Amino acid sequence: MKRISSNENYLLIGHILAMVFGLAGIILVLPNPDFLVILSQFEWGTKIFGWSMAGGGVVYMLLATAAVSLYAYRTLGLWHWLSFMLPAIGLSLGSELLGTSTGFPFGEYRYLSGLGYKIAGLVPFTIPLSWFYLGFSAYIIALAGLNRLEVKNWLCQLGAIFCGSLCLTSWDFVLDPAMSQAPIPFWVWEQPGAFFGMPYQNFAGWMGTGIIFMTVATLLWKIKPLTLPTKDLKLPLAIYLANFVFATVLSLAAGFYIPVLLGLVLGVFPLIILYWIASNKNVAFVKNLATTS
């Protein structure tokens, strides 16, 4: 298990470095022709930039998926890992295929190149993976935090589904405007909406999809006993925060400040509080906090 834990950390580091590399390409190179001229003078520069634009997004999502998968297997076991991952990937893929075909539940949009092979020519295979690793990271922290408060089991589970889905959606508040309006966009809205180019329907679709697959996973988790990793939540928190920072840098570079603020208030702050509650050793203090708030 120690080897698995070490591999998780290596994958996490690789995930973060791949995102930093991608940010450099999107923010520094693409908007500045001078950078492209300089890079074109070096064969390695052209190759690296071409690789980054063609496969950088694929790499960082694959690394995060591997890191979260190893973490879930190590801390929860095979059943609880797969019974979350498979519904998350399957149901989010179904939503994305439906959305890119009909406009429901997210609105009218389509994916461009840059995120890997497209399933049915519509949805990059990496997109359902991101639903899994971000959704799992938010859900497991929410569940562990609420469980630490010792609220009724059904209320804890409902709260985790809602909080996990909200944190997942809050990440999209920040990511979607920037990625769809980057110098080289990764997807486009056929019918732009009022929220920085996105329709409000998009967020309802994100929230609804998250609630559905987290509910399915919650029901499947009831089949076998579950021991929550309350003292071992650093990796899911790091995954969530790293991806939020990635989206934040892109949004701020595009001049989108309100989405970042919303994401902080509705996603980052609640998740950090739940993480703190889950990992706090002073159980009596935590319970007191719950009853007085």
C-alpha cells in the first residue's frame, strides 16, 4: 500500500506539472506571436508546443484519473472505487452525448479538438474522466466531513450528494467561460448565454448530472461496509484545488472575475471547511460547532 501511496503522489505531481505546462501554452504562447516566432527557431520548441496543444489536456486528465483511482482503491477498496467510477463515467458520458446531440441538459454546444479521441465523434473520452476524478474528490470530502458531525446517516448522504455536486458545478463556473473562449477554444457554445457566454441551463445540467451519478454511487456503496478515510483526504483536496487554480488562472487571464468569486464561495470554501471537519482530531469541538451553528 505504501508503494500505491507513493505512486499517487507521483501521478499528482505529474498532473499539476501538465496543467502548468498547458497554462503556459494557453496564456503566454498563444496570445503572444513573439513567443511563437522564438519557438519556431528551435525544432524542439515547435515540437513541444505542438505536443502541448494536441495532447496536453489529455495527459493531465489521464494522470488525475490514475491518481484518484489508486487513491480510491487504496483507501476504500475495489468495490467502492469501481461503484463510484463506473456510474460517474457512464452517466456523465450519457449526459454529454445527449447534450452535444440535442442541447439537453447543458445547452447547445460542441467540442473541438485538443481533448483526445471523440466518442461517437461528439465527446472527447477524457471528459467523463474529469467528471469522475473531480466528482469523487468533492464527494468523498463532503461525505467524510458530514459523517464526522455524526448527523443521521440518510441526511449525511443527502448532504454529501448535494455538496459534492455543488462543488463540482462550482468548478465549472470558473472553467467553462475560459476554456470556451481561450485563444484556441476547446469547446464552443452554439447559442451563447448570459453568464459570460454560457447559458444558465449549463449549470442545472452539471448539478443534475452530478446528483444522479453520486446518488447511484451512494446506493451502491450501501452494499458493502464503508470505512471513510477521514485522516487521508489530502490527495482529493489537492486534486480539486489544483484544478480550481488551473481554471482560475485561465478565467482571470480572460478578465472573468465573478465566476472565480462564485467558485470560491460555493466550491472551495465549503470543501475546505468539510476537509477540516473530517480531519480534525478534536471530535468534541467539531460536534459542538455543528450544534451551535
